[in-house]
Amino acid sequence: MSDDKPATVPGEEKTISEKVTDPEAAPKAGVEREDAQPDLTPAVPEAPQQVATRSGMWSEGTGDTSGYSRIVRAVEWPAAAEPPFGSWYDDVHARVLALVEDPFIKVVLDRGELTFHVPREKLSEVIRTLRDDALLRFEFCASVSGVHYPDDAGAELHVVYHLQSMTHNRRLRVETACPDADPHVPSVVATYPAADWHERETWDMFGIRFDGHPDLRRILLPQEYEHHPLLKDFPVEGIEPERVYRLHGGVMMPRPEGAGPIPGAGSTTP
């Protein structure tokens, strides 16, 4: 394990507050790549934050024939952590702080994984900095995930970005949130084009609109479907669409009112 120290461009001193985009300024492949996911011994974080309690084995309101309704579980979120985090986590944290003003709501270190919680207004700037700065260089967005936390009042819908640095062999998670009354976050497709379909799926399943996305359409369900099935308040039995949809030539199409079978169509699907 080695200490990643800010590299310098030949003939020019760089401070931690300066953005470095020249690939030659980044640490070269070598010993520093061995610390991708190191064994960390950070300071003990604060106690987890309890946000709710739940009873029963499955969910509220389910029938009880075996006594499982007496199970009571606390819903807890990992507490915010403070540096030092250990190893390269401190360097990445300090670097982003130096390049972006007020970038974090909180930082969480849980099970050896670092998550930056950022306000949605800062998301685009933080994401672009993580990709472009040569000392950070998280050039690959592996996935974009949606999460629905009904107990998180005012920030019920979360979007999680899983980033990978090929240059430094590191993994980092960035998370932002928005209220279900205003389900909008900036699209990161301009920075990570591969996030295109990920954002479309998150919109389809959770109803989160990605402002600036070049083609925000449903990717799994029919375009006219009005619901988002991965929300926690979506009924388990589903919601039938008002019209019948058929798979026709690989495209989900609405069946015309009162029409007979569509030529060449496959089986019906909700």
C-alpha cells in the first residue's frame, strides 16, 4: 500500500486546489494500483441513524398466522463519517473539497465503501470533476440506480452512481436525492454517455426525471403507462394498464380501441 500524493506536471508545481486534466499528471500504473480497495482501519463512525421502525416479517398490514407480527426492526442508515477515512479515501475527499465549493451533504464510510452524498444542484459539477481531474480520474460510470426511501421526508427518491477509476483502480459511490413532489435531478449523460439507458430505466421504474437527458423515454414499459413499479407504494399485485399492449415487431404498441388482432403481433402483455 502506498500513499497517493498529488503528482506534478514536469516544470510546473500544482497545488491541491488546482484542477489537473493532463493525463500525464496522474500517477502512473504501478504500486499505487495495489491500493484499489485496501484494508482500512478508519476511525469508528458515529452510531447509525434510526429513521423508522417496522414490524412483521413482510410488511405492514400483512396477515399473521405464525407470530411474526411481534418482530420489530429498526430502520437504520449509516451515520456520516469524518476524516481520516484511511488510505486514498482521504486524498479523494480532500481533492473534491478543494475543487468544488460545498460539494457534500455528508460522507458515509460503510463496510469499507465510500459514498459521497451530494446535493442535486452540485451533482453535475461533482461528477465532471471526478471524471476530468487527473488525480481523481473516475472515467467509468458502471451503473445508475434508483432507490425509494418513503421515510426520508423531503428526499424520498435517491439516485446512486457507481464510479470506477480505471487509471487508479478505485471504486466510489455518489448519491443524490430529490423529493417525490419534485422528482428531478440533472442527467449525467453529457459526462458519462453510457448512463443513457441507466437513466431511462431509473425513470421508468422510479419516476425520476433526468433533466437534460437527450431521449428520456421508458425503456421497459409502454410509453403510455402511468405508473412506476419499483416505488415502495406500488401494489405487489401490479396495476393493470387501461389498454392492452401487444408486442409488434419488437415495439410495444397500444391496441386500437375495438380492433381485432393486430397482424403479426405476439402475445399480450401488461
